[in-house]
Amino acid sequence: MAQTEELFREDSTLRECAARLLRIDERGLLLDRTVFYPLGGGQAGDAGELLLADGRVIAIADTRKGKGEGAEGEILHLPAPGQEALLAGLQAGLAVTARLDWQRRHALMRFHSATHLLCALVPHPVDGCSITPSYARLDFHMTEALGKEELTAGLARLVEGAHPVSQAWISEAELDANPGLVRSMSVQPPRGMGRVRVLNIEGVDLQPCGGTHIANTAEIGPIFVTKIEKKSASTRRVVLGFADSAAG
């Protein structure tokens, strides 16, 4: 089993890294290490490019986790269509530079951290989540009504508070001893590694999370609630957008 070293887990600000190609097939390109985050936990997978030593560039449209027997720990870089001739000449062992589409990734980081602020403002379990470069949404398990203006004002207050954002690792036993840390009903922290990553927004929110985040809430920038929907009798959906309509 070939595992990919997940550099983004420890440092979300890394924009590129040197790596080696382990395998290329119809599933995608498997590297020994990467800064690309794979689709998971509600957050979209990264896009970007792989740079070859001879100057050629492979466009990467998406990133996914490996599936199936023996694929645990694999991160697959999915090439954009129309590059068949370029891909045909690649072989295992090739040295590459994996470079993110940083504007897109930074938007994902800002939105993901903003959803944690929203969790602090709406103290109800989350039963759905989607984080994209252009919007983010959370579905809360609740029956009470929510106000757009009130939540937007609350987000602005927490963003302007410039709260530091950090991460730490705790054991699975520690998580089991503190079940209240888990807010999501739909996505559970990954098990089996013996430890779980916890995101801490100082004085605001503390919960398990494997996604990528900014270092301070001020970095999120102006953000607002674009829509609140009643999805069912017990579900309220809150959608977020950037006030500047920018992706980075």
C-alpha cells in the first residue's frame, strides 16, 4: 500500500512541494507527498498543476482519496481532460513539483474557517456541509428560525475579533472522553490512526476537523449570510458568501 504524505495536515499555507510520481493510471496520479487536499469533510478537493523538470505542465482539476482495497492513505491527483498525449509519457519515479491553485485554495480556507464561526453562533448539531470556492453552507439540525442580519453581524464581530486559529492532535481515547467536541452528525472524525486533529479558534470554537484553515479569523475578510432555507421540519440551511465576491 502506497501512502501519500499529507503535508497540508500540518501546514495549510504550503503552496507547492517537490514530490515523486508513484503511479499513473485511469484513477489519477499518485504522488509520494502532496500539498493538495482531497475532497472530504464537506470541503472540495484542490486544483492546480504538476510541473515537470523539462518545463511541461500537467493541469490538475481535482483531488480525491483513493478507494478500494489497498488504497487507504492514497491521494489521487485527477488531470484535466485533453492531456492524454502528455500523460502517456509519464513513468513512476518521475520528479515533479505539485503547485496549488492558491486563489482557489485560499477561498476554501476562508470559507471553512467561517463555517466554524457559524457553528459558534448556531449551537445546534450539523447534519450537512459543503465548502466550495464560491460559497459554503451548513445544515443545522434545529426547528428554530434564524435571521440573516443577526448571523451576518455575528460573523463580522468574530472576524474583526482577529481570533488566532491553531490545531493540535489528541488521542482517540481523549475524543471519546469528550464526545461534545463533535458537532457534525453527517461527518465523523477519521478513525484508525490513533489520533484526531482538533481545530481551535481561540475563545470561539473547538472541534475535530481535518480541513485546511487560515491562521486568524481576520484573514476571512468580509463575509455574509446569503440565504437561509428551511430544508425540512428539523433542518435549517445557512449559505455563506464573500462580501467582496473575490476568491482569494
